[in-house]
Amino acid sequence: MTCALHPGIRVSEIFGPTIQGEGVLIGLPTVFVRTGGCDYRCSWCDSLHAVDRRFRHDWEMMSPDAVWQKVIALSGGQPVMVSLSGGNPAIQPLGQLIDRGHGEGYRFALETQGSVSKQWFADLDVLVLSPKPPSSEMTTDWAAFDACLEAAQDKPQMALKLVVFDDDDYAYAKDAAARYPQLPVYLQPGNHTPPRPGDEDAFIDMAGVMRRMEWLVEKVTRDRWFEARVLPQLHVLLWGNKRGV
Ligand code: SF4
């Protein structure tokens, strides 16, 4: 049941445990709660099934308790990292879910583009801020991004994750890193053949992804950007565009 006191969470999918495929928690066993809806529409979004309203019939409004029961069932009641992703999970009311899980020893990571801040960011264990570079065709509102950092109050472990497709994205990543020198930086080559909703086994240009990875490693080392970490999307290397893994 959802009500005014306990608003519902719009859920696209809940799955796992699997490993976190990218960023600061790469390789860590994780249950994913992917929320539905996003205030962005990136040109290369790889989660359109959780963004495009044409797929909202697959989304479900769930109470925090119902989400929690699903997490418990998937993890067998054994505390595990819960990754809150989307869409943009920051537009959902997730504070109560986080409190509930913490009470049972679970940890929570959230990844967002940094366009919407919530007070409960301070309750997270890990907050990954992933502003979108020029190739996304989105425009970053840095004041909104700063508000996310303020809401977090330095309480969660935080990181900056940047997807890089080309030189303009690389320049944007350097600018973002310079703005927030306190945040560790993770760079990730983009997947230019993202899954189409309903056709997740479709072609993925793995050779192209690997070429971009090599290009990025060369660029970072030639540039002597020694603070940046360059990581692939591990789930893409293992499973291509497949969903729910
Ligand atoms: S912010 Fe993320 S989920 Fe939203 S459209 Fe961009 S890539 Fe997709």
C-alpha cells in the first residue's frame, strides 16, 4: 500500500544479486533497484526501458515495504549492497527504504546525474554523481549539482563518474574533475550501440567499445592525469547489452 505518508516508489525492475558492473563498486555483489522515470533523455541512454514513458506499463508503483520484501527475497535475507539506479532514482522517495535496509545491516549506493537533490542523500553509504557530457546532448546545471553535494553533507563515500565518447566529453570530464577536486574520478568509455528496449540481445559493437577504452587509457596517461581511473563496464564485457544481469 502507498499513501500520503508513505509515498510509492516507481520501480522499473529489481534484480540480482549480480556484480556491480561499473564505477567505484565495480565487482561487488549487489542487488539492483532500478526506478522508472528520468528528467534527462541522453542521446546514448542505455536504460531507455526505465526512462522512456512508452515503457511505463512495465513500471510498478510499489510501497517501500514491497520493494524491501523483494530485496530480502533476492538476497536471502543476507545483507548485501543495494544499488539504487534508474532512470534518475533521485526523483523517487527512497529515504524510508534506506532507513529500513540500514536497520537490517544492508548498505545503499545511489547513482544520479546530479540534477535533483534530496535530503536523504546524507543517509546513503555511497553516492556516485555522474554528470552527463556534451555527447549526451544534455546541459549540466552545476548549481543543481552543487545542491546534491550539499545535501550529502560529506556523509556517504562519494565519487564522480564520467562517460567519455570523444574529445569534447574528455574536456568536460577534466573540467568537472577540476571543479570537484575532493571527489575521486572514474572515467568510462561509452557504449555507442546501447540496447534498444525489448531487444537487449541486439548487436553490440564490442570491438568499438574496446577501441574507445584503449583510446581513453592512452589519453589519460599521455595527459598525465594520474588521479583518474579508467574502467570498462564489466557487465557489458561479460553479457553485452543483456538486461537484468
Ligand atoms: S541520466 Fe541516465 S537514465 Fe537518464 S537518460 Fe541519461 S543515461 Fe538515461
